[in-house]
Amino acid sequence: MSPCGTASAPAGAQATDIPAHRVKLDNPLSVAIDRLGTVFIAAPSAHGVWRVNPEGTASLLGSKNPAVTSRRGPAEGEDDCGSPASVAVDPNGYLVVVDHGNNRVCYLNTGGTTSSLAGSGKPGFAGDGGPAGYALLSSPSGVAADRAGNIFIADTGNHRVRRVQASTGIISTIAGNGSPGFSGDGGPATSASLMSPQGLAVDSDGNLWIADTGNNRIRRVDASSDVIKTVAGGGGVGFGGDGGPATRASLGGPTAVAVDDGGNLFIADTHNQRIRRVEADTGVITTVAGNGRSGFSGDDGQATDATLSNPTGLTLDEGDSLYIADSLNHRVRRIDLGSGVITTVAGSGSGGGNEAPVADAGHDQILECTSPEGTLVQLDGSESSDPEGGTLALRWTGPFLRAASPAAGVRPQVFLPLGKSVVRLSVNNGQLVSQPARTTVEIRVGLQPMGEALANMVPEGEAIPGRRKAWKLGVNLPLGLRLLCGSRVLRSGEVSPPRIVALAGDEGPVSLAAVCAAWRKPEGTCLLFHFTDGSWTYDLNTANFKRGTYLATIEMPDGRRFCATFDLH
């Protein structure tokens, strides 16, 4: 994977490339890699796992409350793996995630969907000998898988390591007696005392390696005998012992381990700001990365000269590279073990979490109708912005005609119907999705009053000219309109007809229901204009009216309302 890889959209979003060095990893705790070279990074602040592909693109999996299904435990109380502290890849390529804050371990698929593997979500200790999904865990912090697909969990708060059997889903304790402390070397691992174990690794022979963090030791459980012993640490808390036996060296809160095919052990010596290596053949410990100072420096140089800050995660690829979750530097770094050179592969170095992009759907628009089948409108999302400086993918939704919603692009052209349409825009920068923005597009018909009765017609709310024609009481008052889309006259069947929605006289509102009843016509149709001889007409029967001035309110097919007055004498 190139150190200049790119990060792309969350699962379910359209992919948009963003340089990986701009991603705010914000305290990455763990890193894993699969056989294809895909790197996975536990990202607690993003509530998901970053997946960085060998070709240099990445996606954020599991963020934004993905759907959850239960395989081996109760559905009640489940949530997404929203607090990822550790990540591993099983031999089938499935991603296993420790949800530290929710006391669970999950599977996470490439679509961002989680399914429960172990833990009911409640803290405590229970469940050994039963289905893992019903068990209680306490602040689990590490996970590993062996070649058979068995899953090992650092049950940190319970001072145990537990195993979920691949074939049955049954959970059991394989190391630790639950009593915090140090004891048991040379005996059964289940009788030993551990102190807040965190990182785990399983080698090619099935031996389990444990970062016994609170004891400042690395311990190993033999696969064939289940006997536990210390393989590094024992010289007290601090830093010391390089060049000598690992069991006499001093460690400082080791939190992660990795083992290569030759049995060489790598240790994230977290509080010493170093990565250390124990030679399989000799048991001698040395530093392979970190100068002991806390900070960031040294990229493209020798790893032993570089500065780290709280390294908490380790993994090895199938080549000759070691990946480090350099947590307080908010980066994942890579050491070429052949040359000893260190580089950054992901992370901007800035914490605080990634900032969401901001959608801007442009100004509201008012347009004249061009066709009853839909008026072409150009939308404008060009003012949308991304604090991360990434490329944005735009997603527009609305009552689009002639094409399905959503639409994409910065300035898409869409067809909208008559009236007011609300169009919404959301954007994503490959990491986070914006809050939706909205714009209103109003498509108006053209209006031509026909005859004298509507000569003084104005939009509702505007002042009506005082000059108007007087009509004789009892006549059918002729109201006429032409509706236009461009130069085209809109006919019956192409638009909804105009309708009278209110009448008022000198004495107040006129009951439209009473008017229709007096005319012996249903209210739903008696107030509608009818298309005749190229225009929309309505003959207002004034037989039951009184003398005086009247105000008629007429609603057009686009929803706008207009008012006109007339006198009856």
C-alpha cells in the first residue's frame, strides 16, 4: 500500500477519493491487514473501521449506525460496534472488531454491517461454556484469530483471555483466573493471574501471545500444553535490557504484540514510545522503532531515529513490513523491516475527528413553465464545501420528472413539475456525510386574463387597483384565463384547472358550500374553471348575492393565488 494512498466514501455512499494523509484518524488504537494487503484501522472517533485498499483507496466501515443482525446472541440491546478498540482479520477474511465501550465483539462486513460475535452488551463476567453472544465481557481491548477461525478476546476488565470456538460459537476462558496480579508461570494458563491484558496475537503454530499490560510483560500460552510463561518483561517498569534476554528487560505498559512466521516477537512498548523485537532463536530484545521521546518525526528515515507517541497497535503483512497504530500522532506508520525505513501510510496527524462537509443547494429559483411534462431546471451545489479539502460526491433528491431521483453532480439538470418543489442536497467527502441542504424551485404558469371581469387581477396580498367594472346583480359573471407554458396554451388534461377558493363581500366571507348547494352542484366541481375555446372560463352565478363589492380569490395550477374585485348593483 502506498503511503500516499487515498481515502474514500463510507459504505453505502458513492466513492470519492480523498488523500489518506488528510484523514483525521484521531487516536487510532489498532491495525490489521489481510492476505490481499488491505489495511484496517480501528477508528473510535469515527465509530468505525477505516479500510485502506492496496490500490490506495479507502472506506469507512461501520460508521453511522449500520444495521445489526445477531448470529450467536440475543438481538435485544444490540447496537453497532461504535467504539472500536481493536481489529483483526480471521482466516476467511472476515473483520472482527472489539467494541470496547459496549462490551461486545462483532463481525463487520465490507458493506459496513455488523453482526454480534460475543458479548451481550452488559459489563461483567459470565457465560463460559455457553453461546458467546450471551456472555458478559468487561471492557474488552484486544482480539486475534487463529488459522482455524477461533477468536481470542482480551477481556481486559475481567483479567482474562477468552476464546470463541469457531465450530460451535461456545466461549471459554483460556488464560487468567480473574484475579488481577501476576502468578502462574510454568502452570496452566487458566490458573495464572493476569493484569489488564490488552493486545493478542496467535502464531502459525497456534501459540497465543498476550500483552499483559498491567504486569509489563508479554506472556505466551503454548498451544499443545496450555502452559503459560513470560517471554518478555520482568525487569520492572521502565525502559531497559536492549541487547540482553527479553525476560530481564523492562517494559512500559505494552499494549500490542505481533509475531512473524519465524516466531520473532514485536512489542508495542507504549509508554516507552518504542517498538521492540525479541529474536526467536536467541530471546534477545532490541528496539526496532522509536527513540524513546514522545512526538512525531523521522518519516523516510531509520525507524530507530523516529519519534513515536503512544504506539498501541501492531500488525505484520506477508512481506517484510510492520504496521504501527501511532495513536497520539493520529497516524498509521509502516516500517520496512528490510531497510528499517519508517513512513506514514494514513492520518493527517490531527486529532479531534473529521469535520463533516457542508452542503449548499444554491439559491431558491422562480421559473416560467416550459412544458407541462416538466420544466428543465439547473441546480447548483458549487458552494458546497469540505473542511478536509477532499472531493465531494453530491446527491440531489426531489420530485424529478422524466428521470428517477436522486441526481448527482455539482450542476445537474432536472425536470420539475408546476408549483413549488423542495430539492435536497447531501454531500459526502468520503468520510462523513453532510446535513442536508434544501432549495425551493417554483415553476409558474404564464397568465393572460380574458375579458373585463379579471382585468384588475393581482397576486394575493397585493393592492388591487381601484378602478373596476360594475356588473348587474343576478347575471353570470364571466371569468376567463389563459394558462401558458412559454407560448403554448395549456389545455384540459395537461394541468389541474384553476379554481375559486374564496369569496368575500362587504358583509364578510361568502360560504362556498352554500353557493354550491344553491347551485345544486357538488363543491368539488362547482368551483373549478373549465377549458373552452382556448381558455379557462368560469361563469359565476350571482343570483343569490347581494349588492356591493366582492373579492374573488383564484388558485392556479402552480399553487399561486390571485385576487380580483367586482361590483354588483
